[in-house]
Amino acid sequence: MTTSVRVAAVLLDMDGTLVDSHAAVERVWIRWAMVAGVEPDEVLSDVHGHSSGATIRRVAPQLGAAELAEAEAYVLAGECEDVGDVVLAPGAETLLDRLQAAGVPWAVVTNAPRPLAAARLGAVAVDPPVLVTIDDVPAGKPAPDGFELAAERLGVPIEDCLVVEDSAPGVEAGRRAGATVAGLRGVSADLEVADLNEVAALLAGVALNAGLAVPCAERRGVAGRASSVAP
């Protein structure tokens, strides 16, 4: 179905969406798993799209508060240092250039802590107009808080934002916030795209507050109600 959604701003996930940090993420988490005596495959099956605390609590529920904090600090330190092969995701430079040329505001919304977001974005020389990390909100994805705060800081209604995500928790967060969501690499969402080059192509020539006609699946609210789109 082709419909029209209003794109007044774009909210980008960081890891796996704007930047390719996959190898670094897995190296650090495998090291922690070996130290913690946890099966690495179990950790890696759940790490992408979730906060570090959520992942650790799931795979090591026996940890007390102090041990959990120590584990999170271990992972954070390792990830902040391991940025040597962190690069922009395919199409990221094209998309950011397109957003700037069209005058469309954008933000990065991530489940990463602010020091890690700064390290990875610094590694790829990207300075977003607005950066919302898990440190800025009561709850990370799949809660909608991060996307809602990013839209507020940009001064744009969340329903006029296009969220770009690569994980199920991120898609859920965007939908719960009320945004239209594009899912990368086969992730089910309102709009499915292969990479950021496709997002850039969709936004070609779009000016601030323009209606963008895209092939969207029927959008559903949190309770299963159809969500509105711009006519």
C-alpha cells in the first residue's frame, strides 16, 4: 500500500543503523561472557538493540546490584576503547547530506550510555544536532521515551518523524512513540529498506514538513488501533 506520511524530522538509531559497530560489540561482549562464565552465543543472541543492563540481567539474573554495576562498567569501558573499526553504515553519509540539503532536522536516539555514544560517533566524525542516550530517559528501548524526547528537543511532533531502526526493540519503541518506522535489512516495520541509501532516495527532494509518499504497511497503534498518517 502506498500512502503519504509527513516527514518533518528523522530519528536515527546508532549501532547497526547509523554506524557499523557490529564487530566491536561482539568482541567486547564475548570477552565479558568468558569472564562471567556465560555462554557467548546466549549473550550475542540478545545484545543487539538492548541496553547493556538489560542484556546482563537476562543472561546473569543471579547478579546483585553491585555485581551488575561492575559488569556494566566492564562492558562500557571495553566498548568505549574498542572503536578502531567502527565505521559509518552504508548510505549514512548520503543520508546525512540529503537531510542537510533538504533542511530536515535529525537526531540520534540510542540505548548506549552517553560516553559510548560519544566514542562511536566521534570515531565516524558525526555530531548530531540532538543526541538522546539511555542516560537521558527513564527507560530505554523498547520504551518510547528516547524518541519522544528527541522529537521534543527538535521541536517536531513525534507523529511527523521518521524513525530508522535495525532491531525489533527499536521498531517497537518508535511505534509506541507514534512515529512512522523504517526497518533496515528485513526488520519488520512500517517501511522496510535495505540500507540508508534507500532512506536517502525516499527523502530526495523532500522539504521540511513535506508529505512523503512511501509504500507503508498499515500502521498499528500500541493497542492494535490503526494509527493516522498524513493525507
